[in-house]
Amino acid sequence: MSNKKENNRITWVLGILCGLFVIPILYLSYFQIFRAEEIKDHQSNRRIWAGEEQILRGSISDRNGEILAYSERGADGGQSREYKYGETYGHIIGYSYRAYGRYGLENSYNNELLDLREKNPISELQELLQSGDEKYGNNLTLTVDHVLQQKAYSLLEGRRGSIVLMNPSTGEVYAMASNPSFNPSTMAEEWEQIVESEDSPLLNRATMGLYAPGSVFKLVTATGIMEDLNPKETYNCTGSTTIDGYKLRDYNEKAHGTVDLEKALEESCNTYFAEKGLELGDKKLRELAERYKLNSQIPFDLGVSVSRFQKGGMTEPDIGSTSIGQGKTLVTPLNIALMVSSIANDGNMVKPILVSEIRNHEGELKKQNSTEIIANVSSPETAKALRDMMVRVVESGTGTGAKIRNVQVAGKTGTAENETENSHAWFAGFAPAESPKVAVVVMLEYAGTTGGSASAPIARDMIIESMNRLGY
């Protein structure tokens, strides 16, 4: 009996030893078979960085040739990356450091900046490392105007939020600022402070931040009213309405009296849009939102969060809240910029463009990005009607802070509730209204006041600066 117990003990010990031997083999085999390519291509792979050191990384310039980032060789043969304007371009250009990886255009256009083949860049780097030859990367020209970018970033000083300024018919992004930001040139000294900051300076609020849109979303609901309901039908606003036991209020419970769509948009009447949203229904609202690219990945040169619209299971109070931009709807400022751009562009949404062209170090053109329509969100007639209503918002409604003498500005304000007492403040619009040259979105986090008082004046300053700069 004792021999049998001893044999069982030996078998048990051998089983454990075999397991300890086999498990690491299986683990390593898994990575070699299934994740080899991922590991090989990862930013932290030292061989990648060693190969890249032999390529002089290309420069990045604004639309007028102002150099924003460039690389140069030192006496020891190594190269350093210079970021001329620090925080102003932190979220656009990003950074490229062996210790911290890559971010922004430095990441998304890494192969182009190094002039590497798209299909097998790692093999090319290995060949270059073995040969010892020096190579030159490609140069990027952005659609951004440096003066407008500086203006946008300066207007956000002391605030948390973002500004997007773009051409509504071509998709060219003239400025995209996010604050707080970071200085790519001082990453080594400030890295711990940056990653530990509660203000999230590494978050590009223009493309990755998700916020309740507030009353800016009424443009989506208004599109549905134009299509399926009677926009001239009047409604008596008493300052609040009760939907299945839920009391929905207007701002400060102001009673707007008798309103139709035009007047309701001008004065941003919550109860009108909530009741009309119920008439449209959740399926129609979702279809409208998805036309405006909510629940879809927006193609762009930088990473973009997917704006979210509830896909089902809405109660009547949910529909009422959603119709005025509250509830579970979350959007990026870039998505809102595309929304108002499509209204400015006869109902056609164009792909946003940040990189205009790519040239090699000798100046030869290798790629040029062109305008591309990515969605048709409404008829030209509906877009024209919405434009006219948005002009009234700025002329005599909630958006008078964006008014400019001798220039017709179209816009919509938004004051979005969140988990704190301090609401987010939105303004989204375009100018000149009849022949739009720029669309602008200003989103201020936790502003604690309305979009009309906080964000509209900033949008006004951006439009005036763009008029002077772009000459329209």
C-alpha cells in the first residue's frame, strides 16, 4: 500500500513538473504563431527604432509652408525632432519618442514620414539597418493655417475645451485646438506630470472627447420635422411639459408662447422639440442621427471616437430628452463640425482633411488628398431652410454673441447637462450664411453657463480672424 502511495506521489510531482515545462512552451508558441506580426510591428520594438534612426524623418508644415516640426542630425549621427510651436500643435502633430511611443500625425503618418512601404515596413527597416545606408522621409503639408491655429489655441487659454474650424465644402481643417494640451518638446521632463494630470492633457477633445450635444442636436430633430412633419404647425410652450410622468423643462422654465419650428429653433425651445421628437419616434430619430454620422466611424487623419446614439429600448421620456440633445447621446466636436458643414453644403457631408499633400525630400508630389462626399444627410431644400433658421438664431435668438456687422452668420447654441452642476457650452455655425467659407465649433467643458454667452463670442472671433486670413 505504501509503494502505491509513493508511486502516486511521484506521478503527481512529475505531472506538476511537466505542466510547468509545457505551459511556457504553449504560451511562447501562442505569441509566435498568432501574435508575431503584432509584436514585430509594435512601437516598443527596439529593432524598429534602430532602423528608423537611419531615416531622417520628414518635416510637417502648414498650408502656407510654415514648418511646424522637423528633424536634424547631430554631430554623433543621431537625429533629434524639433517641435517649433509646442502646445499649440500637441494634439495635431503629436510626438515620436522611443521612450513614449507615438501620437497624433507622428503616429498615423509614421510610414509616410519615414518613406516606408505600407505592406512590409519592418522588413524594409531591417534591410536598411543591415546596409547602413541613410534615407530621407517624406514631408507633410497640412490644411491647417498656422495663424488660425494660434488664434484658436489662444482663445482656449484658461479653459477646457476645443475649437474646430474647417471649410464646409472641401473638408479642409483650418484649425483644430484642444486644451489642456502638452509640449512635445519637453515630454521627457514632464511625462509623469502629463500622464497623472486630472485634466487629461493627452486627450484630443476635438476628436476623442465625447459630450452631450445639448441643443445643438436640435438641428438633427429639425431635419426630421422638415421631412416628416409640418414645420409651420404651432405649439404653445408653457415652460415645461410632462412626458409619461417625467417633467421636461425649458431653460429657466421660460414660457416661449406660440412657436413653430423657426421660432422654436431661434429661442431653443426644449418642450417643442421634445414633443415633436415623440411624433417622429425613436426609429426616425436614430435614422436621422446616423445620417449625420453618429454610430459611425468618421474617416480622418487622426483617431476619432464614435459618436453614440441609443440604438433601441427608448422610453417616451428617453425620446423627449434625446430630441433636445440630452439622454444617452454623446458626440465629438468634430462630428458636430461635420453636421453644420453638411447644412452649409446643401446637405452633403464631406470627409474632413488634415493632411493636404505628401512630397518626398526632393519636392516630388507623392500623394494629394482631395474632397470626398461621405454622406448625403438632407435635400438641398431642407439644408437651405435650416440655414435660414440658423441665421435667425444669431440675429435675434440665443446666438447673438456670434453676430458680426455686415456678415450673416448662421449658428446654433447648446447648453449640455452632465454629471456636474456646470454645463458644457456649445456653439456650432458657419459664415457667410449664403456662401459659407468656414464652419466653426466651440465646445467648452464645464463652462457653467450657456453656449450663447460662453462659446458664441469665441466662434465670432474665429470667424473674424478667418475672414482676415483667408480673404473672403
